[in-house]
Amino acid sequence: MNRTRRGIAAIAVTYNRKALIADCLTAIFCQTQALAEIFVVDNGSDDGTTEMLTQSYQGRVNHIRNEKNVGCAAAFTQGLRLAYEAGHEWFWMMDDDCLPLPDTLRTLYEAAAQRPDAIYGPLVVDPETDEPAWHRPAKRKPADGIVAVPGLPFNGILVSREVVANIGFPLSALWIWGDDVEYSLRAREKGYAAFTVVGSIIHHPAPNFVRRCRIGKHHLIVYPHFRSPDRAYYYLRNWVFIFRHYWTPSLTFQFLHTLRDIVCVLFSGTVPLRMAGRAFRDGLLMRVAAD
């Protein structure tokens, strides 16, 4: 790894997934595009992640350990802030279950360098099916391999220093779910478009937190299912907050899709109605500024 200052910094967030972050780091070290620095934010893991990072990666990564789990959003803000203050020009952010291919960053950076006044993400592919894990940005690959999208997940997103300087950091208050969507929409509000570079591939498993819900006699649809009511609370609260702040006619399809998910979550019994009501209230009343 070329530790050139003011280059590209990789930022990964992990929590109690020792094997995943080890695989993620291996993939990061194999990149054909030079990286200046790697930051790993450990959200208070107690599964041996801390010891593994200290013993196996000392001097190779900047390990930031939180004493408790402060949430994905706050952890990404920590890592991005440190990389920004270190003077780097580009920031490559991902979860610990991402596995970039060797040329993922190079392909992404070559596209981004042509127009740094935007944010870029790779095509996120489920390694089990070789199909897009989250969405299909285009039925056919365009000539330049770049597709405009409403937003990007923190699965290998590449952001320039200019963008961070003008829009700030992710909102720590969101904790989990939607922090990446909010960041993309905030960027778009400031005039920075979002693009998927379809020739840049990153492996990430398709969501496994879905269940099926029947509405009426024949309609069987998929909706998010969460391991705890707290996670469902953040999902509901954050989407209410996001649509209250950023809704435009161009987001109508995404709004209706999310509204369908919310209805199914409410009818599934995943979250108590009192907690759901609090989530909607809090989403409507939230007043947060960029970190």
C-alpha cells in the first residue's frame, strides 16, 4: 500500500464481525489503485475483533475503537472526519461485509476523477447469485458505464474532499438505517449528483432481513424484518425524517416503495404500535444538523 498523503483513504466500520472485517481488509489491501491510508472504526466489538486488528494489522490500519456501539452513522462520521482532517482528497467508505474486487477502486476512481463534483458507488453484487444486491441501475450497461441514481449505500461509496467540505458528515443521530440515503440526498440538494459505476463491482450479500406479507387475498410482497423492535424503530423514524426533509416528485417511486414497507412492518407485529407511533412522531420532530 502506498501511503501517499492527500490521496484516497478507505474507511470501514465493523461491529462483532471479526471474520468479515478480516476478509474486507484483505480485499482492500489487494486493490490495484493505491490507497494512502485505511481507517477501521470498531463499534465496541467483544468478539476478538479488537485483538485481531491490534495484533495483525498494527501499522497497516488506523484502528479507532469505541467503548460501546455508537451506531453505524456515528462510526462513519468518526472515520470520515479523521480521514478528512488527515488531508486526504478522496474517501472510500464501506461496511465490514463488503468485498471489493481488485480493480473496484481503480475503476471507480477513474470515473470519479473525471467529475469530482459528484458522489460515486460501485455496482453492489450478491456473490451468491451474481445479481445486483440492492437495485438494478440499468437494464443495459451504458456506453460510459455510469448511471445516475437517486442515492448510494455505504457499500464502497467514493466521495471527494470537495463534497465533504460542502455537505459535511453523515448524521450521527440517525444511528442506523437510512444514514447513507440521507447523505446522498443531502449531496443532491447541494448540487452533487450520484452515480453508479457499473464496471466497478463490489460483493455484498443481498438483504437477509426480509419476510413476506400478504395484503388482501393474492398480494404477497416482501418487507423489511428486523431482529429487534429498536431496529424497526430507527427504520421507521429515519425514513419519516428523510422524506419530510428531502421529498421531491422525482422520489415518488422510492416514497411509495418505502411506504409499502412501512405498512407491512406495522402489520407484521415487528414493532409495538406505541413504539411505531413514537417513531413517526420523532421522525416528524427531529431537528438535527450535519456533524
